[in-house]
Amino acid sequence: MDFDYFCIMRLYIRNMVCRHCVEALGAILADAGVAVHDIGLGYAVVDDASINPEMWPRIDAALADAGFERISDGESRLVQEIKYAVIDHVRSEQECRLKLSACIEKHLGQPYDNLSRVFSAREGRSIEKYAIAMRVEWVKELLAYRTYTVSEIAFRTGYSSAAHLSRQFKAVTGLTPTQFLQAGAPRGSLADV
């Protein structure tokens, strides 16, 4: 029986937030000729033998052009893993009703207090503040579809009511959901979130 032996490498990528980012990363790696085994939010598992050292500057430049960045140090990777756990929590209708800290602990298998301390030190804000920003971005996306009412969006995103969603949305964006839609549903850079 023949086996193809290969060395795999896990790349950690900053600023990925949705399936479009996963598709963009796949395209970047394919264009560079990198053999990809798996891609998800914040990572790609690649065939190490398909990358030679001269390729990294071109790959890093393509990542930067797409708003991404390769992560190499451990604490930065942990912060990114926390961010992706928050995104999963915010975008999952079942998880968004659960306590954020319990979801983060479940995803990362570490005590929330330790994770929170590292995140706050690296990001200059709490995990909770980041979760609010990501939830508001999710609300913006759902509003832009113009498919759901504010009440339906509130339910889908784990808010207790449309009024609660509207208050928090205005506190973060300076606009009510209706004003946001009237302004043409402007979205800021995700790197600022």
C-alpha cells in the first residue's frame, strides 16, 4: 500500500470573521501554489513541503492586501482563538443565548479568568466589549439584508428585545437601526472592530 507522507503546518491568520474570509484565504493560498488540507476562521492547515521560504513575502503581501495577517507568537494566537470563539458565540443562534464566559471556556478548554486577562492585556478591552462590537457587526449585516425585522434580528442575535438591541446598537454606532438603514447601511473596516 502506498502512502503519501507530508508535513502539515497550521497557519494562524488574524482578521478573519466570516465564510467570505475563508474563501479569500483559500484563493490566496491557491494562487501561491500552497497545498491546503483545511481552512477555517483564523487558520489554514497546509502542506509544509508546498511552501518554500521565498514564498512567504508574497503570501504575506497577499494576506495584507486582503486585510489579513499571519500570526506567529503564542499569546497573539490565543487572542485570535478567543476572537473566533466570540464570533462563533455571537453568530450561533443556540450559543448566543448561553453565557459568553461558558462558551469561551468550552471552545478553548481554559479558565475564562486567564483568557480574559490575556485578551484585555493584548487588546486593551475586555472580551465582553469585543463581543458587543461583534454582535453589532452581525446586526449590521442582518439589517443590510433587509430580510428581517428588528424584532426578528433581536431574537436571532440573542438580545432580550428589539428595544435592547436598539439601545446597544445606538451606543456603539451612534445610530438607531432605522437610521443605519436610511444611511445606506454603511459598514466600517472589520480591522477596527
